[in-house]
Amino acid sequence: MKNTRRLVFRACPSGAVLLACLWFAPALAQAAEPHFEISFAAPVHDGPITGRVFVAVAKAESPEPIRQISSLPGKTPFFGVDVEQLSPGRAAIVDSRTPGYLANSLKEVPAGDYYVQALVNVYTQFHRSDGHTIWAHMDQWEGQNFTRSPGNLYSAVQRVHLDPAAGYDVKLELTKVLPPVEVPPDTAWIKRIKIQSPLLTKFWGHPMYIGATVLLPKGYDEHPAEHYPTIYIQGHFGLNAPFGFNDRSAGGGAGPGGRAGSAEFSQAWMSDNFPHMFAVTFQHPTPYFDDSYAVNSANNGPYGDALLKELIPHLEEHFRMIRAPYARVLTGGSTGGWESLALEVLHPDFFGGTWTMYPDPIDFRRYGMVDIYSDDNAFVAPGFDYMVPERPLLRTPEGQVIMTMRQLSQLEEVLGTHGRSAQQLEAWEAVYGPVGEDGYPRPLWDKRTGKIDRSVATYMREHGYDLAAYMKDNWAKLGPEWKGKLHLYVGDMDNFYLNLAVYLMEDYLKTTDADATFEYGRPKKGHGWQPMTNAELVKMMAAQIQKNSPPQ
């Protein structure tokens, strides 16, 4: 269906009136402005909405256009605009001035037939204990995915013809509401916990929740006097069972860093001759990301304390877990890799070892490929006067660059202002960085120019988020507690260049008696590589627990 604004031209009379007609012609041309009008009716949402409205412009009908914008680097242009107290019946406008990703403006979308759809990501007002009042998206146990967050409104898909030269006015009505998340039911093997955190609720001035998915050891019910060690698996938000366990012995779910589970692992876990342990994943989404990174921070609040002082004690009270450091071990990949290392490094008296896979930057001299302490700009390589190379962000294992730092920064700018994109770079800023004067995370670099704010970089180092720097600064005091507990694994062609920071940490730890393990996948091993199966990993951790357990 073609839905465009029609321009009506009339013949001009002769004489002086012709001059007026010629003067008015540019105004007619200027009126040919491509734009969308997005609105909702009162029965769909009672009251005004503060949030961000998106319009996706897709060539393909399936999946729905709004669901096509979440993949990297992306193929579907979309546009985003903030709305404040948008009332039912009033329209939000997306026009040629609205920032977009893949296409900077609606005027850059070529003429043609498209499937279009709109969605509004609804924000919540938070009156935080630090004195700031902000608007951000309250996670509804979907892991900060606005395309499936309960309560967000979206429109039906329309087939339209768009021609930026002729102009168009497409009206999209938000008539549908995303439903609540369906939490998988408990089973004989899997138990789920969700609790309100007093610490986080006080900080955010709003009820805040954290949770865990617990995989029980073999024989748990049959041996009520037995206590077991626990594997804490770190990673992005998810409700699937740890290690992709399936008690029907079928594959599914995700392992430490998103690896698919397997029937072999499930069968091993349920067997008599496999280590009998708990395996636990956390749920701790924030208003800025699907995961808190398991540390306290100025922007996110005391998530580290909430996990270690509220959630883990709650688990140890309700399940027969051994309450001792040697019996708590860690693993995780990517985001979970950073978290598993951070929890061990920052709390060596609480955890007994980490098996860390392809972690997010653990030395900020390699924040991807950027040195945030020395580089002036995150978008371009230093030292060039002509033909200045762009800083890559994402590559194939063969080395083909498919996304740059500039492009991801632009994507985040379209997904959300004030650090509310729920994407990777701004997640790090919310975790590691200071609070800005407006109450939102202060950017490490300008998302449009790439200029680095050196004071933010200094804050990140001084507050212990650069794990390599923290270890150097505290080796004399904590080095003995880290000895033999650190095991790191990463591919030599990690898609996000995460291997570079691991090399720097290894270089330093070689000068110490850390007795740390480093292993690199070669050749051409990308993000997600780990050298052992999940079953082999569990056996490795069980062996270290047995070695460090006190004499009976």
C-alpha cells in the first residue's frame, strides 16, 4: 500500500503574480518532507509515556522489522527519537532530522517498497539515593531487550512505498503490547530463585530484583545430609539451565559463554561417576544493560554487594552448599569472562578459582584496540596524517573487519540517549565510569567524534575496573591469594580483539609467581572458543576443589 503525501501543483497566471508563484515553489518543495507519525490510543496504555520511539524500515517481511534491528552489524535501517510524557492520541514524529543507523536520515533510504513498523521502549522514573532523578528502562526479566520487553507498545507491520524526493507521511499506530516473559518451570533438577534486593531497591528508589537458576547435583534428594561445592557461571542474562542442561538429555541452552549445551553433558551430569556439584547462573539486569558485571558502580549501584551479601547467602541458606571459598568456583565467557575474573580478583577470600573464557577487556590499554589512557580518539588509529585508518571493533576469524568503533557508537546513539542504548560500549561506561552532572553515565568518548575524555579513563583505572592495573597495584598485598586460581582461555583471532588485553595480562603475570594458566586457540579461533567441553571443565574445577579441600 502506498501511503504518501500528495503535492498539488496549479498553473501560475502571467505577470507579477508569476513572481510570487516562483517564490512559493521552494516552499512547496520544502514541504515534501519524509516523515512518520507514531501514536497510541488510551485503551492500549493508560497515561503518558516517556521513552524512546523507533521506526524500522525493512526490505524483508520476516522477522518483523522491529526484530531485525538487534543483530550486529545489522542490515535494516531504523530511527529513534525520545518522547517525554507523550499522551494518548498525540503523535511522535520521526523525520529527516531524526538520527538513524545504517541510514543517517530518512532522506538516505532509497525510493522503494518497504515493510515498516514502530515500537516504543517505555522508561521508568527512578529517584536514586545519590540525589539524581533519571528515566531509564526498567527490565522486566527480558534482559534489556526492548523488542520483547513486557509493556512496550508496537504497531502492525505496514507495506509502504517510500520516496524521499517526493516526501511521504506514514502513520503508525501502536496497537499491541508485548506480553509478560514466560519463566521456564522448575523441574526435579532445575530450581529458580528471584528475590527483591534491599540494597539495590534503596539505591534506585524502586523495587529491584536479582535471581539465580540452580542446577542440582546428582543424588541431592537422596542424600539429605550431604553438602556440595558450587560452580558460579557468569554471563549475559538468561533463564536457561546452567551449561545448557536438559533433563531429557537433549541439547539446548548455553554454556559458560554462550556455547550450546549437549546431550553428552546432560547425561554426564546425571550419571553416578561425574562430580556432584551445584551449577548456578545469576540474573542481575540493570536499567542500563542485561547484566551488572557483578561489581558495585556509581551508575548501577551496589550490584557486587547484592550478589555476594544477599543472593549467594540466600542460596546457601536454601540449598546445601558448602559455605567456604575453596568450594566456590567461577567460570564464564565474554561479559561473563570479565565477571568471573573480576569476582576472583576482587574477592580472592570468597572464591577458590576462575576458569575465564575470552573475557571483555581486562587491561584498558587494549579496550578493543583502543588505549583509553594514551589515545586521543577511539575512532581512528593514532600517528597518521593522511589516510587515517578506522579503529575496528568486530572482525571475522579470517580478519575481515565488519564493524568499526565509529559504527557501534553511532548505533548506540540511535538506540538511546544518555547512555540508555543497552549496548556494549555504554554498558561499560555505566559499570566502570562516573556519574555525569545530569545523573546519567558520563561517556568515555564522544559518540559522534570519538574524542576520549581522559578524566573518565582515569576514573575507571583508579576505581579498580581495569583488572590488570588493579592486580599490579595490589600484588604485594593480594598476590598470594591469587596464586594458582587464575585460568584464562581465548582465541588468537577473537572477533572483538579481546585476546589483546589477555596477552598484556599474561606478560605481567609472567613476572610474578601467580602460577596462572593461559591458553590461546590457534589458528583462527574466534569469540566463543574454549579448549575443553563443559563436562571436561567441570572435572577440572572439581579436581582443584578436591585439592584445596581441608583434611577430613
